[in-house]
Amino acid sequence: MTNNTYKYLLSDLKNLKGVGLKTSNLLKKKKINNIFDLLWRLPKSYTDRSKSTEIINLKIGDIQTVTLVPYKYNFPRIRNLPNRVYCKDKTGELDCIFFNSYEGYIKKVLPLNKEVTISGKVSYFKNKYQITNPKYISEDASIIKDKHNKYSLTEGISEKFYNKIIIQILKNIPNFEEWHNQEVLKKFNGISWNNSIIELHKPENIGKYRSNFYKRLAYDEIFASFLVHSEIRKKIKKIKKQRKIFDFKVQNQIFSKLNFKLTNDQKKSLTEINQDLISNQKMFRLLQGDVGSGKTIVALCAALNVIKSGFQVAVMAPTEILAKQHFHLAKKIFDKETNIEILSSKSENKNKKDIINKLAEKKIDIIFSTHAIFQKKIVFKKLGLIIIDEQHKFGVNQRKKLSDKGGDNCDVLLMSATPIPRTLTMTIYGDMDLSIIREKPKSRKDVKTYTKLESKIDEILKFVKKEIDNGNQIFWVCPLIDESNKLDHVSAIKKFEFLNKKFPNQVALLHGKTEVYEKEKILNKFLNKEYNILVSTTIIEVGIDFPNANVIVIENANKFGLSQLHQLRGRVGRGLKQSTCILMFKSSLTENAKKRLNILKRSTDGFKISEDDLKLRGFGDILGFKQSGIKIFRLADPLQNNDLFELAEKEIKKIEKNNEDISKYKVLMKLYDKADVINDIV
Ligand code: ADP
Ligand code: MG
């Protein structure tokens, strides 16, 4: 075997016989870019055409295969009348009917007085059997007499064609040298990659998720992804950086300005981060913690240590309003000597230039911004830490670029408020070290969660009024009407009009069509209590602290996943007041819906909820990841294949510990590395 046989699988679809530009473009629209991608289009079911039947025994209405001899054509010259070929075998007669087919084609596939095999749905008309528009016709019976896979079809590509190209690929599939060790291989009964692929496409194997071939292929995916992560980690760890100093005094100075004590998890995370900072290896760490778990303060403590070590810090938030909120917090808790700035798209040009100059001269110690901070023209004199808030929409290759961008001395801390099960964290963030804040601040009261039928909206309005009278504010969330986002604002606008009549001049509206600038203005006004109710779609910002809002009403709550409801619920309950979440429903709840809500009512632990959500809804719907397009695996399922994830983790640890040569995994990595991050590694 040559080392490059894998290249066939990664080559363009046009390398397949029968596939031209048109077909390859159709497939590319479905994100099938090369031959390898096609391997994961699995048959949904199959049609058995393997047995042939004599005409006398045909069953009307069934798809059947019959071998016969055409003996006469009838090509009427009248429009709308079909072409007809009279055929027979020794037991009877059958007509093949063709709509929209040319004479030339018909004569070619059904030449007179020659035996052919055809397959199609049999009907009976005027005392005669018929097959209309038979798709399977051949003089070679063996081609037809088989089981034909049914695929979920791409428009413009027929099933017959799919079958043909898949058969072609399977015939040419390279026989790779085994990359797994014997011990691992034993778990799959020794089946090779190439045989697994062939088994995977056999019609009779559809849906055999527990079989060795399926599990082996799932494991290959998981293992490859972990291995790529491991290589990135190794590469980042090799970078030697200038150590930072960690000073308890700096930390205590911040703590003295807070009116609360850090939770144990906050302290633990901070210790882990500080250890990274003082080491000579570059930090590449994810700080994962549920909404409201207090990640910001941890990040700012780390930032001040970096500043006191003589470096600059860049903090990147997803929105300007969030950047501003972090900026104000820093102003409050950092000492006067620290130069703190904010760069916003609204900063005036002169001001912007000034900030850019100051960054280059190190006259600014810490800058808060949105992703605008990563423009090329912005250079730091001595950047020592990048902090990125609420970033769960970055893929692995974007993260790697980010880590490269800051330069060798620059540590990287990402924060994510999406609690996800461990298998998913390993999958998505496996290239990073991990600090987790699970514990909520003790002072925090759990949000009371209720369900209400929509018909009882009057009760909700009464409650809302009472809360407003007590000086509180309300979020009112309307669901998306359709997935495509086109109409997401309609229900919100209607509800705004409705509520504005009941609470004149107290209601603000926010939806996907609101301009960014306008949006920030509205949010600011809500923060400043100029409105009491904020009607919105699900776009209300992740991460912003609205200490005064303590009620969230969510309409059509059954439209949301549990994790998403939990995230929305996390918008309230950040202050000291008792908070309430009201989930509205159109009609009585189904058993499943009740089960899901009970999970939500019982727990405020985002990690627990997302694990239960995963069990109920299946992976793929976990908040944020579906929308963000980080489709992780083709076969592997973090829930069903939990054991394989653990096995892969164990194997990777072994490889890292023994510093094993990974060149034997080269083909595996080349095939599976969708993010294209290993090109410069292997
Ligand atoms: P998130 O992890 O969602 O980013 P934040 O950092 O915004 O959470 O913190 C949410 C709120 O909790 C803030 O108002 C913050 O001041 C407060 N907070 C953070 N840590 C604690 C703590 N240990 N005890 C009490 N309140 C805290
Ligand atoms: Mg936050």
C-alpha cells in the first residue's frame, strides 16, 4: 500500500465515473465536497429486486423484477399518449409504458427480440400487466437482481445513480494499514476500517448501531477528533512564554471591594488560572460555568495579575453592552493606576485613533471591546492575556488561530456559559484545559418556576402588575415562529402591542430585525428602568446583568429545549430578590413535556439539566451547537457511545504519557480532520 491512497477518498467528486460538474455541484450544496463525505450518506431502507417472477405470477401493486422479451413498439404521434413496448415471457404478456421518454432511448434499452430484465411497480390495465416508466432495465440480470438502497435524495440525483456511485466507491476503497492497536481492535472483533465501511452500506445492515463495524467507525471518528485536539494542545504547550507574577495582594485588593465572598469553585478556578499564568507554558483554558456563576470576577482577578506583571490584557465580549458592563466593573474594582479603556464601534474616530495609539505605546493596560479588537491595524505593545466571554460559537480552528494571534507570551482564557455534558466538552473543547464553576453563589435564591396555560394570561398580567408596583422589571419572551428566522419578530410585535395597551409606555420591544445600534439603546433604557417590560424574541443578551429584572415569562415554552429554557431563566435571579419564571403553554402538556418541565423545576444546575435534556431530546439539539453549525460527528453519539468516548480518552492519555509516535494515525487524521487544523502538524 502506498501512503497516499487516502488521497482518493479526499479527492474531488468529479473523479468518480459518471459524476460531472452538475452532479458535483448538487452534492456540494449538501456539504458533500469529496468522495469521503459521500461515505456517510447512509441508505434509509432498500428495495429488494433480487428475485425475478414470471409474468403469470406477478403481484399487482408490488415492485417486482421480471425477465422478458420485447416484441413490438408503439410510438403514437399524438401528444400526451405514452410510448408503449409490448413484451412477453413464456407465461404471459406485459406492456412497458413510457411517459416523456424518447424513442431512441427506448429502442436502446429495450431492443426487440432480446431478453432483458426490468424492475418496477406492476399494475394491471385492460386485462394486461403493465410497468410504467421502469427505472431498472438491463440485459445483464445480475445488475438488477439485487437489493437497492434507498437514500434520502438530493434533488436532481436519482436513487439509481446514488447506488451506482456508492458501489463504485466501495469497489475502489483503499485497504489501509490498521492504525489501532490490538487491544482496541479486539473490542470490535478485529474488523478493519475498510470492511466496516463496506458493511455499513449493506442494505441488510441498516440501523445496526450496536454492531462491531458501526462501533468501530464511530470510535475512529471520536479517536481522530481527540487526537487532533491532543496535537493542538501539545503544540501550544511547547510554546515557551515569559512567566507572569501572581500576587495575593493584588487579589485581596479586588476582594476588598466586593460585597461578597468567592465560592469555592470560583477560588479553585482562579488558582488553576494563576498556576497557568506563572508557568512558562502558554495558557489555553476554558472557564466553563453556568449563567450567573460568577465567571467575570474570576477573569478580572486574573487580568489584574497580568497587568501587574507588566502586560496588557484584551477582553472581548460578544456585544458592546456586555463589553461596557465588564468595563464598568473593572473601573469599580481596579486601582486608579490601572489604565482601563473601552473601544466601541461608536467611539469617535479621533478617539479610536487615540486608543489605537495608546495600545501600541502601552499606555492602556486593559481594553474592553467586541471582536473589533482583532482588526489587523490594532497592535499591542505587550499583550499578555486575551479573555473571551461567551464564545461558544468558535470552532476548533478559529480557537487555534486566536491562540496564534496573541503571540507567544499571550495567554488565552475563554469563558462559556453553556453547561454541557462531559463527553461533549471533551469533543468540543478537547484542545483546551478546563476549569469548571458548578457552584452558585450562596446568596442566590432559586428562581421559582411555574407553568401556565395561555388561556390564563389574565392571572399572569395580574402578577406582572404586582411585581411592577414593587419596582421590579419583567422579560417577556416570544418564540420563533419558524426556524428560518424570517418571521421571528411577528409574535413579538403582536405581544408588544397587546402589553402596551395594558401597560402604556412601560413596554419595550426587541427582536431579530432590530438594528444593532437601536438594540443597545433599548437594552440600556431597560437597564436604566425607563421601561418595566421588555418583550423580545430569544435574542435577549446572554451574559448581561439585569439585577432589577426578576420575572421572565416565556411563551410557547414547549418550543424550546430544556437547556435553552434554562439559559433564558438565567436572565433573572441575579439580584437578591426572589425571582419567578413563568412558562406558558397553548394547551395541556403531554407526558413528555411534563417530564421535561419537571427536570427544569427540580434543578437549577445547568450541567444536570443539559445531561437530562440530552437523554430526552438526543444530542444535536443542545443549545447553541446546532445553530452554530458545529456538527461534530457523523456516526458517533455522545450518549449512545459513551463507552467509546471513554476508551478514546484513555488511549489518548496513554499516547500523551508515553509520548508515542503518532505517525501511524496519519491517514486517520487526514481523513477525519474536518477543521483542517492538522495540516501543519502531521
Ligand atoms: P456569569 O458567570 O454568568 O458571567 P457574572 O460574572 O456576570 O456571571 O456574575 C453574575 C452576578 O453574580 C454578578 O452580579 C456578580 O457580581 C455576582 N457574583 C459573582 N460572584 C459572586 C459570589 N461569589 N457571591 C455573590 N455574588 C456573586
Ligand atoms: Mg458572563
